[in-house]
Amino acid sequence: MMKDVEEMKRFIKKNNYLLIYPNQQIELFGNLRSLGEAISIDSSTISKKLSRGENYFYPKGGEYIFYIKKLS
């Protein structure tokens, strides 16, 4: 369990991306490459959309939506 702000900041710095799956499961990722592999969306596409303020993603040919948020 984290007990102080500095410990929480280190954890968030290590896990920059929050992913919410269609089944409402939540997972943290340290980089876009591993996040993209988990949901079958290219990391460059995710990066581009996040930089434009977009947080909702559909994989090509997919019918489910994913939510991605950069934490830091």
C-alpha cells in the first residue's frame, strides 16, 4: 500500500497510461507500445489521437470502445 504522495508520484510516473476496457476492467501501462499491443491499435495512432485530446478508441474492424488517458 502506498502511504505518501511521493510514492504515488513514482508509481504514476512509471505507469503513464490508464486503459479502460469495454468490460470496464482498468489497467495501467508504462508505455504506448505495450498498451497498443494489448488492444490491437498501433501506438503511433494512440499517440497522435491523445495529442489531439481524443481519448476514445476503436480498433480497426472492432466494435468495442476503449478509453485511454495519459496520467502524466
